[in-house]
Amino acid sequence: MDLIHLPHTIWKQLALAKDDRQHPWRTPVLASIDSRGLPHARTVVLRNVDSDSQVLQFFTDSRSPKVTQLSTSPQAQIVFWSNALNWQLRVTAQITIETTGAAVDAAWRQVEQSPARQDYLSPLSPGDALAAEAPKELGHSHHLAIISAKVTHMDWLSLSPEGHQRAEISAGILRWLTP
């Protein structure tokens, strides 16, 4: 891998993952810290990639614990793994969350025609205990929120029988690291 072209190659793979449901980077793990300092990691779906502004976006229910965690402590780590490429990408990001506005309305228009819409219309919050019978009716207003992750640092690792490679990418830094 050519170091100078690596950032472009990574962003190209991220853009492919946004549109390709089979791409292994489509569902990374997002890690945050709760109010007690405990880590929480969960799989999320990559919904948008903007390489120019270096922002990744994910949708979530505005009532989910991760929204509270990321609002309180807006730093996150996002880990991508591709078995096909044998690449791991660890991304450090600064998080912002939108629960209203034009971007949320546009995202809702995308989701509302899909089966995923029921996730954002549930009268119950994510993680709520279910009664013996689950509620049959969906709510009338959605709870979709957009998590925007402004990438501040990337740690790329390529595993290969010919030799592993690792690189660090951030503002003003592009260098090889010991794997």
C-alpha cells in the first residue's frame, strides 16, 4: 500500500460501504462511555459518508442510551473490520447529534418507506422491558436521530502473510507505525 494514497483508499471503501449492504464496513462497532465511565459498544449501520468534511453518519432512536452517552461525552471510537480486505480501521471521532431539523426530516423520508421505520415509531424506548404482550400499535411521531462523527484520527491495520502494515492518519500526520 502506498502511504500517500492510503487516506483516499480508506474513504473510497467507506463510501462503498454506505451503499453496499454486503460491504463489511457497512456495520462497524461504535463505542462510547457512560456517566460512570464504563464503555459501551454496539453495532451501527453506516448511513452517510462525506470524505470532504470527513464525517460519518449513523441513524439511531433519539431515546437510546447511546444518545445520552454521546451527548454527555461526545468522543467515540468506531471500529471497522473487513475480512475480505484483512483491514481493521479504528476511527476516533467527535460526535454531534441531531434530533430535529431539515437533515432529520430528509433522513426520515428515506426511512419511513422501509421496514426499519417501525424501529423509530415504537412507543417504547430502546432497552425498555417488554410486557407479556408487545405493543401492537406504532406511535405517530418518529424518534429518528442522526449521529454525525467528525473523524479526528484513523488507525489503519492491514493483516497479510507478506507482512502486516499499520498507519496513523490525522490532521497533519500521515505515517507508518509498527503493526
